[in-house]
Amino acid sequence: VQLQASGGGLVQAEGSLRLSCKASGIYSSNIAFGWYRQSPGQQREMVAAYSAGGNINYADSVRGRFTISKDHIKNTVYLQMNNLKPEDSAVYYCNARDWSLGRVDWGQGTLVTVSS
């Protein structure tokens, strides 16, 4: 699956952004999408992701502020980010785990910068 992420930008603290990740290409119905982020010098970390069973997992640092959702008709996964903090600044990547095809694919990343 090909993933095209968008929606990043510069925002002030306490502001909001919505990231989008459009999926295209060939993938099975047994696929789970997620959002990860990576700051300079840090490891990539999970932000919000669907599990294989359809449950949603959030990082403790974003729970209550971020919401992941998906639109099957548009083949798009969203990450609504509210009450942003400077420590949320990172490159955000969308991810797809296709359990039937045994693939893990990544989008190109979109930069989010939160100013204090």
C-alpha cells in the first residue's frame, strides 16, 4: 500500500491540526493503520494506532488530546490533534500493517512544529 501523509505545519501551543493519510494501491481488508512520530535524536514512537482487532491504542502523552479515525470511502486515516504542546513537535508518519499480505508500509512523513 502507498501512503500519502499531509496536514502538518506550524501551530501555536494549544492549537489544533488534523493530519491526513491517504492509502492507495493493493491491500487486503485485514489492515491496520496508525500514526507514529519521530523527533530529532529520538526513536520513532507510536502515537495512535488501530490494532488488528480494530481497537485503538494511544500513547499516554496524547491520550485525551489526539483522536485517530478513518474514512473507508476516502481510504483515508486522520489524526486530529488538539491542545498541542511544544513537545508534540516531530515528523509524523502514517503506517499500515497488512496482516494478510505480511507487509508494513510507511508514508513519507509530515512535519508538525508547535511553538510556545
